[in-house]
Amino acid sequence: MTITMDHRDPLWVLNEYRAAEIHGADAILRMGRLADSTELSADLSRHLRDEAVHAWLWTKAIKAMGGEIVHVDQPYQTRLGAYFGLPRSLTDFLALTWVSERRGVEQYTEHLDTAGLSAAIQRTLRGILRDEAWHVRYIHEELQRRIRSDQRVEQIVDRALDADQHAIADMIAASVAAGAAKEEEAAACG
């Protein structure tokens, strides 16, 4: 179901979070098939479990608030991929996932600091943040290991960081445009 929602609406934000977790799970599943060590395979399995649980937690939160699950046309990961390009290797996937997980930690931390946040959303954010911190750490360690073996990996990480900046700029622009359109609509009706 696709519904146009106000990007400032808390239910829209939770639907964006849910979409991000689902996209993350898809990427982790693909990486699991490419894993080149037993340790990475085990970490990716745990990470996949976490992403699925996080999507479920956001689903429960949306339902508890009386909201609907909606399709998010342009979630962060879609925009990130548009700027990075199609990942062609495990290292590409790792770099994109590391950047995405870092962005998730930043976004969830900022959201946790929002005034008037319900206790249920605070608990959900805190629980997810514990997992996300581990995701960032284990992927960063894996990327550092790869950089020690091949300096070209650093260029891939830099490319992912650059794609992140462009993706966030797009999301901010889309949010501003959606807010302006909503205000114009209200003014026309008022």
C-alpha cells in the first residue's frame, strides 16, 4: 500500500525506519552468500536476525500508535545505492552497510533526544541502538582488516561515505519539498 504521508509525521518516520531495516536485511542476506570467512558468516547471520527483529519492532510501534504500514518509495538505502552504484563485491556491500549503519545510529540517537517522545518509542530506540552500535563496530573492524590487505578498499569506503552525503542531501531536499507542498495545500484550503 502506498500512501502519501507528511514526512514530519511520527508514523512516517517510523515507516522510514521500518523500510530501512527491511532493506538492510536484504543486503545482509546477500552478503551472507558472499562471506569469505566463518567469522564474517556468523556475524552476518546475527546481523540478519537483528535487522528482522528491528523491522518487527518498528511494525509493532506503528500498529501500537494506530498507524498503517506504508510503502516508502525512496528509503535512504535506495538513495545511497543510486549514488554509489550497484555493489559488485562483498567489500562494496560491507562499505555501504557500514555507512548505512553509522547513519542509522546517528538518526536513532537524534530521535531519542526528541522532546515528548513516548516511552515505548524510547525503549525501542534504545534497544535497537545497542544492536546498531555492534553492527557499526564489527563491519568497521572487517573493513579495517581488508584495508590492511588492500589499500584500494579505502577508496571504496570513501565512495560509500560520499554517496551517503548525497543521499542525505536528497532526503533533506525531499522533506523540505514535502513540507512546502503541505503548507501550500493548507494555505489553499484555508
